[in-house]
Amino acid sequence: MPTTLLRVFARLAVCAAVVGAAAAVPSVVAAQELHDAYHSAPLDTLPADAYQGWKQFELNCSRCHGEYAVGSSFAPALIVSLRDGGTIPTKEAFIATVCAGRPAKGMPSWCALGLEMEKINNIYAYVKGRADGKIHAGRPAAKPEG
Ligand code: HEC
């Protein structure tokens, strides 16, 4: 076989390998990013209280305080408020603020709205974990019982 023809074959083989590798990448990425058709893969595995707190936070608080408590244009980032030296330094201050709210400033009174104390405690476990850097932004998983 003439050498030029060999070179062409060699190039074709390299191209095929590159195309094959490129085609394989998106499916691997998709498998990592999506846990199922609707949810990204979980990042942290949380005990039951913080996991339930994450759910309650997303349900009741995230529309103002941002997903994963990072804040929005309307309400403060609770990961900053609950940090050491932040505006909400203790669990008691958190519970009192959430229960009473600040209705004049747009923060609802959650006790008046009927949010149970157990749920407020769970939300604290989640948001405090976020503020302390122990829980990352992103969808968590629940630690199996037992
Ligand atoms: C309708 C929007 C809205 C919702 C929903 C909401 N908040 Fe707020 N929240 C606010 C606003 C606005 C403030 C800031 C009030 C101010 O200016 O003092 C605030 C303040 C706070 C503060 C005090 C922060 C600080 O640094 O002083 C905490 C704690 C808090 N919210 C927790 C929660 C929790 C927990 C939930 C869910 C159960 C929740 N909020 C739901 C609007 C909201």
C-alpha cells in the first residue's frame, strides 16, 4: 500500500476515535446531572431533620429567600444571616423571627400561618448547615433510617 494511503487511513482512525469520544461525553454528563427525568443528582446526604427542613424551606421560603437560602432581590440570604456574627446569631433568634415574621417588611408570620414548630426546627437544621458550609447548594438526599 502506498504510504500516502496509509496516512489517510491513520487520519481517519484518529478522526473516528475523536468523534466517538465526543459522542460518549454528553451521555456521561447527562447521567451525572440528572438523577431522574425531573431531578438533578443529590449532592449531600442529610439526616432526617435537615432533609425535611430542606423540603420545607423550598416549599415555604425559597420563593423569597432564594433556592438553597442564597437570597434574592427581595429577601436576605439566610446563609449570611445565620453565619457566625450574622444578624440571626442563635436558634432562638431564628425561631422568634420566623414565628413572628416582620409583616411590615414583607416577611410573613409563620406561626400565624400555621407552620408547625417541628417544621421550623427542621428548617433551622437545614439553613444552619448551609450557613456553616456543611451543606452545599443543590438537591440533597436523605440518609437511610437505622
Ligand atoms: C413573601 C416573602 C418571604 C417569604 C415567603 C419568607 N420570607 Fe423571610 N424574610 C422576607 C423579607 C423581605 C425579610 C427581610 C425583612 C427585613 O427587611 O427586615 C425576611 C427576613 C427573614 C429572616 C431574618 C433575616 C435577617 O438577617 O434579619 C429570617 C430568619 C427569615 N426571613 C426566615 C424565613 C423562613 C425560614 C421562611 C420560610 C418558612 C421565610 N423567611 C419566608 C421575606 C420572606
